[in-house]
Amino acid sequence: MVSIVFLVRADANVDDAAYGYLALFLWFGIAAAFPVLLALGIPAAVMTLRVRRHKRLGRDAVHRGPGAGGQ
């Protein structure tokens, strides 16, 4: 939203052209941050699901992954 305001302001006056570059900088920042946010968010969502499942099964439930002998 802010970048749109910057683009409108840069388009309105030639002296404010720097706002257009600032809007582009914001878009590049968002594009660069997106993979990082995914890399943090996906494991956090998986961990949250595991914790909820563990709480639902009870405190004495044991996670049995591959090779744990209890599939």
C-alpha cells in the first residue's frame, strides 16, 4: 500500500522521482523477504501441528517416526 502511495507521489511531480525508486526498493525487499518468511513459517506450522497432536494424544504418547519400531 505504501509503495502505491510512493508511486503516485513520484508520478505527480518530477521533483519527487526519488519516491518511485523507494517504491521499487520496497518491492525488491518484499520479493527478497518472501522466501525467508516461507522458510520460517512452514516448519513453525508443522511444529505447531505436532504439538497439538501430542497434547491431544496425552502426555505419555511417544512420537514414533520411521525406524522407531512401532509403525
